[in-house]
Amino acid sequence: MIKETKSKYVIMEFGGNYCGYNWIEISENPDKEHYSKSSITEFIEIYSYLIDEFKKIGKEPVLLSLPPIDSTKYFDYISKKLNTDNILKLMEGNKQFLTNWHERYI
């Protein structure tokens, strides 16, 4: 499908979905080991692969990232109706964890 377009550019937006956690599971099982949806290594591998594939078919990738998040507002959103103390346990009590973690993927 991308080969068929006349556009020279392919816009790729990335960041947010890859670094998220299963907040419900963390809220219910805070002592269990939890991982983000994609590791930073997996994220880099996937995006590098996609960029290379687009270039092979003559497209020029334009990479977009999400704006920085507000840790407090995002925490309030993800923890709504969940056990906030258990979620904070993963973050070692620091809501800034969310911004710091998100920045690794942008």
C-alpha cells in the first residue's frame, strides 16, 4: 500500500504506546515484576526496521514524537479507580518516574 502512494514522505509517530504499563495489573499485584509493553531495545529494533523498509522503497521517513507528559496529570489519569499506593510502589513513590520513563522512548 505504501509503495502505491505518490508521496515521498512517510510520517511515523511513535513513543506513547510502546512505553506504557498494564496499570490495572500493577494496581492489583504490586509485588509482581512488571514490564512496559515494549522494551527500549525492542522499540529501537522495530522502528529501525520500519525506517529501513520505507527507505528501501524510496520513501523518506519523517519521525514525530509525542510532547512531554505532565507526570501528575498522567498519574491521575492512569490511576483513576485503581490502587494509587500500589502504582506508586512501582514508581518508588515518585510520579516523575512517568516523565523519565516516557523520555527514554522519544
